Amino acid sequence: MKVFYLHYLQQPQPLPKGRIFTVLFLALFFQAFSLFAQTLTIKGKVVDGSGAPLPGATVMVKGTTTGTVTDPNGNYSINIQNRNAILVFSFISFQKQEQPVGNNTQVNVTMHENALSLNDVVVVGYGEMKKKMLSTAVSSVSAKQIEDRLVATPAEALVGQVSGVQISQALGDPGAAPVITIRGLGSIGAGNGPLFVVDGYPLNSSDDFNQINPADIETVQVLKDAAAAAIYGSRGGNGIIIVTTKRGKAGATKFNFTANTGFANVSKTVAVLNKDQYVDYVKDAFANSGKTLPAIYNDPSTLQNTNWQDEIFRRGWTSSYALSASGGTDKVTFNVTGAYYRQTGIIKATDFNRYNLRASMDAKLTKKLKFSFNIAPSYTINDQTATGGGLNNALINGIGVNPSGVGGTVISALLQPPIIPVRQPNGDYSNATSILSVGGQTFNGNPYNPVAVLDLYKDRTSTGRVLSNTAIDFEIIKGLKFRSSFGFEGIFNNRAWFVPSTLQSDNAPTANINNPVLTNVRARTTQGTNYNYVSENTLNYNTKFGKNHDLSLLAGYSFQKNTYTETSQAGQNGTVTNGIVENPNDAGVILGTYAYSSNALISTFGRANYSYKDKYLLSASVRTDGSSRFGLNNQYATFPAFSAAWRIGEEGFMKKITAISELKLRGSYGVSGNNNIGDYSSQSYATQVNYVFGANNSTPVFGFSPNSLANADLTWETNKQTDLALEIGLLGDRIYFTVDAYHRLTNNLLLSRGVPGIYGFANTIFTNVGSVQNNGLEFSVKTNNLNGTIKWTTDANISFNQNKVIALTDDGNFVGYDAAFGYTNSIRVVPGQAMSSFYGYRQIGVYKDAADVAASAKWAAGGSVPGDVKYADVNGDGKIDASDIVNIGSPLPKFTYGITNRFDYKSFTFSFLFQGTYGNQVLNSADRYTDYYNGSFNVRTNALNRWRSATDQGDGMTPRAAATNPSSTTVVSTRNIFDGSYLRLRNVTLGYVLTGNLLKVLHVNTARVFLSAENVATFTKYFGYNPEVNVWAGSPAPRYGVDQGTYPLPRTFSFGLNIGF
């Protein structure tokens, strides 16, 4: 029977004609039904909680790439394949919703704003917590708050958005990162920058943080108090910034492309004398000194009227492009982003290019085992030049040694006499010294032609970076999870600079196009390689016992090591054979250097969080660090922390007050540290030295000598901080107010101190001295002002901080720093004063006439005459000398603030951000070249109000011009101190969501265009380019608020487009 059945199946059996027609009919019917099902159209309307339409909302079919956006009236139409489809509705700042289609042909949706939610998850050290469960001071910034910003670094987008965090854009160089301080200054010699943690990786420096494409960021959390930061122990003393980048989500692959491009100009210029004003100034100076006026001024009509600032500034261009893809399944998700950023500086010869790639993957290998991987390589090319710093020694940020004698172009442009042309008829660059000195004008320093520096000096740094982190998570039992991660960070710098034979410099002041000086040729290449790796293992246990008790426990172990090597090559002086080869191979003898350093950190840590009814919150953490950087007697230290919170709003007696949706009182105390002192500061190492024995002996004898004294007791700075805070939410958290009060005390300040010369071989020792405190108040408020057709939200914050040095060295002496060459100890750290205070003479006017001179204390070193600067005789001894030097100001603001407003109307969005500081002062050290008023360098227009005679005393503060002015004009005084308070319109952005059938035709799910402007306007009394300036921004020493020809901030206007498909 079976054989017969198989045989029957193998034989083709003819069908009757009737059955053939029946089969054909059914086939056509099902085909038509299938086609109909594929074109089933669903329509609907999307509105907000007030019933107002939401134009530009995204509607997607879950698990597919099919999507559309709502029109200006909130209506949409979308095709689905079957009625089992689920529609996903999303819109910026609203909660995402999913709606099954079922038998409906119309699906209307009401979306609710994703306003501040206490259930939002906040990333903290080694974990996550709901915002409502926090008992420490943690501030959050979301991706929405930094979108559409055409900025080089993430920190620029954070300015003004976090209370207690001062972010100063001290330098405007392309790609330059701001300086970040959290809750004041706590260190003298170990830096005040926070620790950066990116996707769980504690970075060795801020370098990789600064290279993150801001559009890749999902959230930024700032851990401000010691209780939050103590989990990072010896590195948490200056606060923690935790960055979480975007990751993939399950669903169909989504692509997103963003293009943003714009132009930039210098936001302001400094008012200096023009030709006619300068000629009058020179005549006055020579007349007051009884000197013969140089012949060049006999016929001013023949002189040039060069605007030197116009000669060095240009229009800059900035562009940013990014393409991302993300998606996955319920098992594996991914996110990949490639980005390119280019910034052409507003000063010639300055450019910055960056290429970014960031990829992440998350995989559920089994029900209990997960795997995650991140990698973020980047490559930057930074073309810089000698912009900031002194007239003859520019400050150039870069690895290795800078060329000596090359002048800062910004300060040079301000000081150049306007009567000098950029070039001479023979093509040479004009040289003010060689042209004007022959007539008797005296220049204190060589004002080299700034255009020549920009045209001829070359300096490029290319840097490759890679940051990677891999982790596995395994659930041992319910609630108990083990995590093991390994990360690697590599930074590879290559810098090459070249000084040609034709560039004017201290090595060859007369070098020029037609006078090349071979001995002026200098070239150097430097390579720096930094490797850092970290291995961390943690156990997390979360449990709930009873009905109301929640407990979370963390235990962990960490090991991190960092190594740095630097090599450099340069030609030996006197062996250069040509000026064509722009590297050390131009020399007959090439010299090389090599440097190596490393450090290691080993740690154990733990934390416990407990809550009762989500009402009473307790948290405690402890970390023990062992560091190779410290003395053998103090290589280990323990950092404990405690915090508690009471959610009063959850009490029964508060439920009746419906207007109060949240009321929380919290407090914390913690200990954290600072270990940024260099790798070998506690040890004494031999360094190479040489000495020539004998008066007529030219042969050096080489040997080795200790570089410093060892200190086996050297230990970390200890930061102890107490924080009390109150959080209030009103009207369903439409208004959310937070106030924090803190006391921060830093002990065992790390400082390199001098030692008596009796030791004979070393002159410094690194030691722990003194303490400094910061007391502050922070206020922040988030409000949802309007929820109708027009939506309006506001984020505002203001922070007050008072810094004071409590104690310093045992001998009571101050620690001094030079604001600039010649301004010795003009910045001081003094017990009882704010750190980095300015010290000098206090000007009270000018000597009006001979009677005023006779009746007043006079300058001790050379006397005073009418028109000279008049200083306060502080000690009343009848003379003005060093004993009259006093505190004349501070660069630290009394308070900082920021306010952001955002408006949404139909398809339009509009936002603007104001931020500023109050009470900080600027020391303008560039004035040291012009305070002489000796009729040489150009000066600012305040000189128009100078003292001219006993009957024409000017503004009473600006001294006379004289070709031979006294030394009283060369010292630091209140003449150099200016109010640096400012209010800045930091950002303005206008966006529009595109809708219409064209998007469907182009298979575009979302499209948005926007206009944005950065550094739009600054309101300040300071005359300089930037009131938050600091030429020493790259130094760990406490030198703040010094302006010496720094790169101005650009004002940028841009247009952007964002497309999702």
C-alpha cells in the first residue's frame, strides 16, 4: 500500500477544467487581498496635553523603516502591511508612545512632555540611580541641551548650564578647550581640573573628553560634592564629570545625518591710536622730555595709517558633519557615528581639523550573560602659530620645547605703530625698531612684524587617539551581578615647528626676505606617546526585603596604569646648512632627547545605598587607593563618604498640600583627594649636568646630579566637603528648585618649595603645606512656563563661592608667581586671602602740579614730577616703595550664572542662553609695554585723556607722555587691573521641522533645519577681547585672569540640517 501511495504521488495527475478555474480564481483573490493589505492606510492626529497639534512628530511602524512626520496641523498618514502593526510616536522633549493599530483606521495620540522626571536615571560612579533617590549633589545635562551647537568641545556646550561649575573659555584658538573648575579652587600645585569618566573609563587627562563630538553625547553628569566623588578616591577632589555617549536601541536600523557650517569673525577689537593720534602722542612725549622730534614726523601726511588688527584677523569658517547608524535586535544593538569637524581660525595660519569615529555594541549572549564594547578613535591636525604671550616669547601650547625669541602676534599687532606699513617697497616685512629707533624712539622689547610671524612660522601637531572599553556582565543569582571591564587609551602626538631664515626673532632681529640669516633657522620634531589601561571588577547586589526596604551594595577592585614617552630631535646651532629643508635634517648635527614617566593606581572600593519607602535615603561609600606617585610612607589612603536624604514630600502630612509635588532635604560629608603631582615628585633622580673646570678650559665635564630632594612622606591633597541641600518641586514639578550650601576644606596642599643653597645639589622639594577653603551657595531652577500651543521652558542657575587660603608654609611667607616677565610676584597665594590674588601698588591719581608733588609721598627710586603716576602711601612713611605693595584684586568671581529659555511653536523651536560672571578682575600684563608712555609703542585710546599740563590734567588717572619716563610706570598697580565682570549672550538657535509629501518621496523620516549663533554679544566694562581671558590657561599653577595678547573668542553664525532616514 505504501509503495503504491508513493508511486501515486510521483505521477502527475491531470486536474479537471472546473478545478483549474477554481484554483486560478482563488489565487487572484488572495493576491488582490495581499495587495490590499500592503496598502492599508492609517491616519490620525498627534496633539500635546493641551490639545494643541504637534507638527513634525515622528510616526514609525515598529520594527521597520517605514515612517512619516506630522504636518503643521499634527495630522499624519502612514501605510502598514497588517493590522498587527504597532505605531511608535516620538517628538523632541516628549515621552515616546506606542499604539497598536488593531482594527482601527484612525489612531489619534496625545503626547505628554518629558519634563523633569524624578524617575529619570542618573549615572553615578560605578552605577545608576533614579534622580529621586539621590542623596548627593549631582547635576545633569541632556543631549537636548547641547544639540545644534557648532562648537569644538563638549565643555563649550556646557557653559552656563550647571550650577557650581565655572567653565571659562580663556583662549579662542581653534580647537582650544575651556578651563573647568567645580566649586572653587582647591589646589596650588596639583591642578584644579575635574576627573573625566567617559562610558565608565576614568581618563588620564581631559584630552579624550575634549575630542568627543558633542552630538555623540547622551548625558553629562557632574558629581559636585565629595560624597558623590569619593567613590573615585584620590582623583575626585576637584569633582567628577561623567559622560555617557549614545548607544543603539532595538529596532530597524536608523540613519541620521547632520551638517552644520558657518562663518566667524573676531567679536570685538581693542581701541588703539590711529595715525594722527599716534603722531600727536609722540610729539607730546618728545616735547615733555626736551628731545628733538624724529624727522619722520615732520610731514605726517606721508605716513601710513595701518590697522594692524585688521592685518592679522580674518573671517574664519567652521563646519561639522556627522553620519550615524543605530539599531539592532532584542539580542544585539549597535551604534556607529562618523564625524568631521573643521575650524579655520580668525587669526591667519591657525586651523583645526578633527576626524571622529565612535562605535558601540551591546549583546545579550545568554539570559544571564551580556557583552558590551566601545571604541572611539580620532585624529586631529592642529595648525597653530605664535599668537598669545609676550612680545618676544610667545606662549604656544604643544608638547616639547617652543622656539625662543618668536613674538606673540596679538600683542605685537596692538603695539605696532600705525605709521609703519606691513611691507617695504622691496618686499621686506617692516620692522618698527629698525625704522624708528634711528630717530630716537626707544622700544622696550622688539616689536617684530606680526604678519611676518603668521606668514613664515610653521607649527603643526597631529594627534591620533583611541579610547576603547570592553565589559562583560553576568547575573550570578537574582539581584547579584558581576561586571568585569578592561579599557585602553592611547594618545599619539607628533609636533613639528620651523623657524625660517627670513623671520625676525630675538635670534636674528634683522632677518628678512632680502636678508636671510642662516643661523636663525631652527627646526624641531617631537613625538609623544601615552598609553593608559584600566581593569575593573565589580559586584552589584540589589534586593528588596520586607515591603518597604531597598538595599543596593557595590564592591569593586580597580587597577590603572599610565606610561608616557617623549622623544625630540633638533639641529645643533651652527650646523644648519640650508633654509629649504623644514625639519632637523637641515642640520649637519642632529641632537635628540628622550623622556619617560609612568604611574600606577590600585584601588578597592565599596558603596551601600538604603531606602525606606523611597522616603528615607542613606548612602555610604569608601575607597582605598594606592599610588606610585607618593612617598613610600604614604602610598595608601582611604576616602570615606556618607550622605542622607529625607523626602518630606512623601510624608502623609504633606500629601494634602497638592501644590508641592516634591520636597527633599539632603546632606552629605565626604573625603576625596588630588594626586596630580607628576609621577616622580616624591623621589630624587639624577639628571645630566655639565661643568667647565678652569678659567681657560672650554671643554665641559659631564656628570649627573640629583634633581631635587626626596620626600618619603609626600601624600595626597585631602578634600573634605560638607553639603546641605533642599529640593522643591511645585505643580507636578513644573517648577523645580534646588539650593545647595557647601563647605570645602582642602588640606595637605601639594607644593614645590625652594630649599637652602647649602644643600649644594638640589634647590627644590615637593611637600605638603597648608590648607584652603571654599564656601558656597548654589541655586538652580527649572520651570515649565507654558504648555499650550506655545511652549516655554526656563533653566536658570546662580552660584556664589568664596575662596580663602587658611594656612600655607610654616614661615608665613607667600607663594608668588609672575603674571608676565618683569611683573615679579604679582600673583600671590597668601594666607587669609583668595588664591591667586593680584598684588601691586594702588594708584590714587597723577601728580597734578608741583604743589601736589611737594605735599605728597614720592616714588623712592628717582622721585616724582607733575604728571607722574601717584600711588597710595600705604604705610605712611612718606615714600613709595615695595612696602606699599598690597592686594589690588582677584581673578575669582563672586558669583557665576546662566539662564536658558526655550520656546516651541508648531514646527518652530527657539532658544537662547545667557551666562556670565560678576566680581572677577583681569590683570592686563600687555600694558607693561605701554605704561611707560614714552612715545614708541602704540597705546590704547585712554592715552587721549592723559595729563598734558598743570592746567590740562586729563582724566586725573592717565600719566604724562615722556620719552624718558620714570620706573614708577613699569610696576604692577591698579592701572593694570580691570573689572572682568560680563554678561554674554552665549548661544541663540532657531530651528524648524520640515514636513510634507516630499519627505515621503525621498524616504526621509525626519528633517530639521536650524540657524545658530555662538558668542553673539558680550556686555562688559573690560576693554580687551575677552573678559574671561587667561594666557596661562594651560598651566597647573594658580595664575588666573591674566591677559597678554591672548587669542580672541570668535563670534560664529551657522546654518544646519538634520535628516533622519
